[in-house]
Amino acid sequence: MSARAIVLGFTTNYAFAAGALLASILARDPAFDATVVIYHDGLPEDQQAAFLRLWPRCRFLPFTAADVAKRLGVTVDDARVAPYLAHFSPLVLTKLELPALLDEYERVIWLDADILVRGPLAPLWDFDCLAWRPLPEGAFARREKVLSVFRHLDLDPAVPLLNGGVIGVSRRFLDRGGSVGLIHRMAAHLVEQAPPSQIAEMPWYLAAASLHLPVTAWPMRFNHPVMTGGVEDALLVHAIGPHKFWNATPLMQLFPDWATHQATWVACGGQPYAGPLTLAEAHPAEAAEVLKAADARTYWLTVFADLRAALPRGMVADLRHDRKFLRLFLHGRPEEQHLRLLRLSNEQRMGLEVHLPRALRAEVLDTLAGAVKGARREGDRALSVPIAQIGQALAAADAVIPDA
């Protein structure tokens, strides 16, 4: 029997994430020894070859909707599993397959593909029967309705609910009465009772609690949500939610090592991530632009704090304030018709740009040039105003601009 295995389950379009995950393990511990078991939905041969070049001890096990139906004791078109399959890939349920591997491995650890390893994995293997990171306080109350279905079971109150991103299972699970069949029966019972998101993880809790099994409660750093404080010291960083190491610009900058690991995967023949970026408008991808955006936000927040009381009721500040200008939208007018405050190199003055139809724009500019002390025309669209007079300028503009 082999000592241990790492288990992954992912659709083909997430092969790049799994490749980077494995590369991150090797980067932190080049001598790490374990088999990698990969459940997949038709991973192409060239990508299987890339995994073997990266990690020679890989096994590939296909898993489809038909396998889900078989495990749950229903047909593929059964209405009871349709909601699950409509929301999730069948591969999500492969984390319930871990006990089936214990005839070959003494210990197995499941890792979600959206995890970044930042240190040797040796501490994870130090558990007796089961191991996971407990959910925070309040988790039981939020799942009370689901758990009420299992009131007939004698559930051990010492067993914690789990985040299923990292799960450890040893041969002791079988010795203490656990089995893959038990896990699947729990999942089948949940199909009609629970939200689809609960079916892949709740069976583990139910099996452990009903059998009164010992669970090693891993500390947060063994499965640390990327949006939770203290992530800098995490052993495994988990990008829970839509923002990932490969698509969210803040995470790309905070965790540049992920890109290095993806490059290792690509060098082995793996396909890279080729999808869109998220949050780029709020957090630019280039480091220099991040500083500019932060500086702009600080500037406009300071300006707005002073201006808020004087801002006419018909003007609404744009929520996007990470640029050299800040738009002020006008009640009843389309977005393209607005006023624009401009940050100038002379910090004692501010630009005011008028984005209105030509005739109305000229009327507004002429009025402001005559009514606001120190105002100066700057071309046919803008003027500059002493910053102390900007409130007066906006009030004068508001008096001239009719409701649309």
C-alpha cells in the first residue's frame, strides 16, 4: 500500500489551475513524495502528458454525470439530481470518492484547484482519521434546516462542520466503520433536502458525526480564505469565490508566485489560463497604475468630504473615483451629459469640464466665467476655478442647467 495521495477533481477548462497548484507544491518542497489522483471529465491526452511531465506519479480517473447518478442511486435524468447538475460540474462530487482510494493509500488529501501552496505540505499529513478546517462560529445555525433532516441520527457535537477545500482521510476511517457507501448514502439523502452547494461537503460531516469519529481540526492557515485577515502567513491560500489568482488583478499582484507556477505548468506543455480579468477597473493590473489609482481615490475622497455639503441636490458623484477626473451626474440627464471635476497640477485650482449639448455648454461656461471669482476659461469645454470656489461654481452651474 502506498503511503499517501493528493486527490484533485476538475473540469478540463481548469487544468491550468490544477497544474499551477501542483507546481506550487513542488516549488515549496521539490522532494515531496505522493501520488496525484486526478478525476476529470475527458482531459485531453496532451494535457495528461503535461501533468505526467510535471508530476510523473499521476493517475487519471474519468468521472461523469453518469457516475454521479450511480453514486446517488438514481438515473441521469432524475429530477432530484437535475438542480445539482444545473449548478455544478459532476467533478465537484469527486471529493466524496476519497474512501474508495483507501485500499491503495494509507492517507489521502483532497485539494481544490483554486488553492496556492506556500510552504511544505508535511504538517497536513499529521492526522489520525479525518482532518479539515472547521467553519467559523454560526455555521451550524445557518445549516439548521438541512441538519434537521438528520435528527434521527446521534450526531457527535464535538465534530465540526467543514470547509471542503482541503480534506484529509486516513485508513482509520474505514477501520472505524466509514465507507464510500456511507458517504454516498448521506449524499443521496441530501439530494432532495439540501441546496446543491451542500451535497459535496455535508456528507463528510454527517459520516464523521454519526460514527463519532475523531476529526483533526486544522488551523486556518491550512486552508485560509484569501479574503480573510492573516492570509500572508497561510500554508495553503484558498481563493474561495469568483476572484481567483489567475483572473482577479488584486490577487495577481498580491500572489505573483501563482503566475510563476503557471509558467512551470506551461513549460511542461500545459495550456495557460486564457480567460478575462476581473476587477481591473477598480485595481489595475500594472503595479504603477495601482499607485496612481490609490492616489486618485484618496484625493477625490478628500475633495468630496469638503464638497458634500455644498453639492447641489441634482448632482450625484460617480462611484468610480480612481482617475484624474470625477464625474458629477445630473438628475434626469443621460450619463454622457455630466460635469467633470479635473485634478490639476496646481493644487490650488480645479478644472471643471462641461459635457452638455453645445449651446447649453456655452451658456454654462459663460455664466461661470462671470459669476465665480477667479474662474478662467480653458478652451470651449472647460474652465479652471480656485478650489475654494468649486462649491460656488457647481451651484451656479446647477442654476443654469434646466431639468432634462
